[in-house]
Amino acid sequence: MRFDTDGDTSEAVLLRVLEGLRRSFPPPDVPDSTFDVLDAVLGPDHVPDEEEVPLLIMRMRGSLMELLPVVPPHDARKPDFAALIKKAHLLLETEPPGDYLGVRLHLRRMAVVGLGLVDLLAPLPAPHPCTHADR
């Protein structure tokens, strides 16, 4: 990887170089169990019953606690990550409501935050324009 600085050694150039180096590292691994619990909570074909919800709450809490430490420190300061990290901590610290609807909403909120973290940690690659021919 080569960066042309045109003799400019300013902080802006240094930051561009660092960002380029960061992008060259592979994204952190997201555990398969996180995808499983996200599918169980957010999947269109599944509505958890009352007996499943406490287990899903525990699994989703575990997934959030696994995801938060893998956020690279330089990304944690970015606004998108910072907002999700703050929401995740708030949801982890909040006791789920006692009623079925409230606890399901709490579970879905945790899952939405988890999905947001996964999307930022391991974004889908942008499709290359030459690989998608109009048919």
C-alpha cells in the first residue's frame, strides 16, 4: 500500500495514512452464537413465547458482552459506534420489565443494538460495479 503525500507531513496526511492502515486489517470475528441469537430474536418467522424469552435475554446479554470488547478503540470514538456502545451499556444495566410485552421490547432493543454493532464491525463489502451486470 503506497500513500502519496506530495511532501506534506501534516496531521491530515498522517490521519489518512492511519485510516488506510486500519482498513487493511480484517474485521474482528463475530461469534456464530451472536448470529444465532439475533436470528432467534429478529427473524421474521419466529416470535418467542413466554418460556423462551428469559433464555433469549440471557443469550442476547452474553452476545452484547462479547461484542463490546471487540470494538477497536479507534472505532469506539466514532459517533456511530459510540452511540451503539452507550445504548448497549444502558440496556445491559437496565433490569428487563416484568411484563411479557415489556421484556420482549427490551429483548428486541438489545438485538437491534447488537445487529448495529455487527453491521459496523463486519460490514458487507460494497459490490463492485463490474461484477453486477444489468440483465
